[in-house]
Amino acid sequence: MVDFTVSEIDQQILDQIRAEGKAGEKYTRYYEDNEEELLKDEFPEAKNFPPLIEKFARRTESDTSGATLGMQITMRRAANAGVPLKQSPGQGLGNAALAAAGTEEQKRKWSGLTLAMSITEPGAGSDTKAIQTTATRDGDDYILNGDKIFVTTGIRCEGVVVWATVDKSLGRAGIKSFMVMKGTPGFEIVRKEKKLGIRTSDTAAFSFRDCRVPRENVLGGDEEKGKGAGSGAYKGVLKTFNMTRPGVAAGGIGQAIGAFEFARDALAAEGVEVDWDMAGHNRTAAQQTLIDMEADIEAASLVTFRAAWLADQGASNNLEASVSKSKGGDVCRTVPQRAMELLGGMSISHDHLLEKYLRDGRISDIYEGTGQIQRLIIARTILGLSSAELS
């Protein structure tokens, strides 16, 4: 039976992550207001916290499942308003793509690096078949040409998984992903993006001009084109989303948790707390709103845990991944908004970090497939229709 209960040792891990986030709050406003600066690799306060690997080493099979704990950690980190005290390698979106579609040799070669994933273009977002970046075969190499925007971890990363088309006439079936390392001739970082939210994240724009990469850098090592192609083709690399969408959902839910906790604690300081034994009709509007916010967070969390658990079991989770992403994208908008409505003027003040949750959470409903796209995927899956039949 699936059990999403957090064990004692795993709760200690989450508590330390929360404490680290609290310690990092003193730096948040500076890096938000100076978006052009990268976070330090390590802040002085990091020395006050033992490496989490020590606690992970004490985990047993009876503890929380790895997938559930991973989502819990993502939620807790997103709920923290503080910046990370230490940057960890090997945790970019490109690492998830490598894990989903790379060959064993590619994983051994690149998994220890911090890898970004480059999909979005000025004219192609959720509609990936509109990708214009090309990869032209030339002997033992491919030559990449095109522009990419909104690349998460684009400045700090050591390499990037680039989605490009080897044959535009094939649409999505012509798309493959290529590992391109920093410093490759023809690969240029154009700028660090300035954004509404997640300002401490180093998001970049790239250009590729006659950028030559070896054939062995095709992710999955499969160069077959068209429908039915292997892991290097569109359907293969799309598995990445079924692994990362629950994580993106968890990040959005974490923003909702942070906003909820902020509002709950601020109201408690003024004497407004939820009495669960009180009859519903006796509760104040503020108390009922807190209950509704918490219920929405719980519902979104459960579908996200299930989507991640299915992926961890090697089972199909296409539907569940989109459901979790849709729900996470909802609560990351609605819960911070309701928290701000509860707290009024203080919620928009620069003296508090509540407004950050609304700004930071907004992206969770947009990247890795918008909420509208997720609803299309859900409908197609349930009804058994293709994209041509339902769009």
C-alpha cells in the first residue's frame, strides 16, 4: 500500500531545510534587488548546518519513499523565503533529461555536472512543434543554429540539453535533444534574464551559431527520425516532463505553503487562530479562508506525491504528472493571493516577503507546459484522443 507519511528521520531532514531557509532570509532582498548578481556558491551560515547526507545515510527502507521525500524536500525549499546557503551540483533540469533519456555511458559522463535544459524560443513555448533551432548532420557532427530563452540555471550550468529539429517537415517527430557543453564554439550566453519572480534564479538566453557538437552528444544515442524513434526522439525526451512536472508542481505548492504559513503566523500574532473543534458556522471568514487554503494545498500535494511515486516505480504517469502540474499551478496562484487578501497592506510591503511568494509562484503555472496545456493533455489522455483530434 502506498504510504506518504513522513518518517521521523525524514522530518529531521525537512526541519533542517526549513532552518537553513530561515537563515538565508537575510540575503533575499539583496539578491532580488540586484538580480544581475549570482548567488554565492556558499554563504557563511552554511557552516552551522551539517551536510544532509549524514541524515540521509540513516534512512532505511521503512522510511518515506524516495519519490515522496523528494517532493517534500522540493516543497519545503520552495516554502522557504531565504536563498540557498549552498549551491548543489547535478540538480539542473538537464540532469532530469539525462536521467530520463540518456544512455548509460552518457549518464556516467555527465551526471555529476550541473546541466540546464534549453527548449523555449522567442516563437516557441508550450507548442514544442514550433521549435526553429536546427541540427544539421555534417559527417560525425551536428551543427546547431538557433536562439533559446528562459533557460533555468543558464549562467551557472556546465552544460545544456538543447532541443532542436533535425527535420522541420516531421514536426515533433523531427525533434531531438543534444548535450552542448559550455565553451563550445558557436554557443553564446546572450544575457541573464530579468523577471517578475524567481529573481535569484540565474535564467539565461542563449544563441547557437554554427555550433558543432559530436554525434555521440545526441541524448539517448538514437539518431533515427520520425515516429517510433527511440529515446533520443521527441517521445523519448518527453519522458523528462513526466519526471520533472511533479517536481515543478511541488515547487509551486511550496510557494503556496510559504504564503499560507506566513498568513497563518501573522494572523495568530493578532489572536486569529483556527479552532478545529469549532462548528463551521461559528468560524470567522479569516479562519475559514485559512482552512480552505490548507485543504487546497493538501489536495495538490497528494496528487503530486502519487505522480512522483509512479515515476519512481517505473510506471506510466503521463496523466498524473499533468494533473499534479495543473493543481500545483493553481495553488501557487490562488493561495498567495488569498493570503495577501487576508493581510491587506502589509502583504505588498517591501518589508515583508509575502509578495515574493505570489511573484515566484506564478512561474509554476507557466514553465514546463502551461496550465492550459496540462488540461489538454489530461483531456486527451482520458478521452483517448490525439493532439490532432483535440487541440
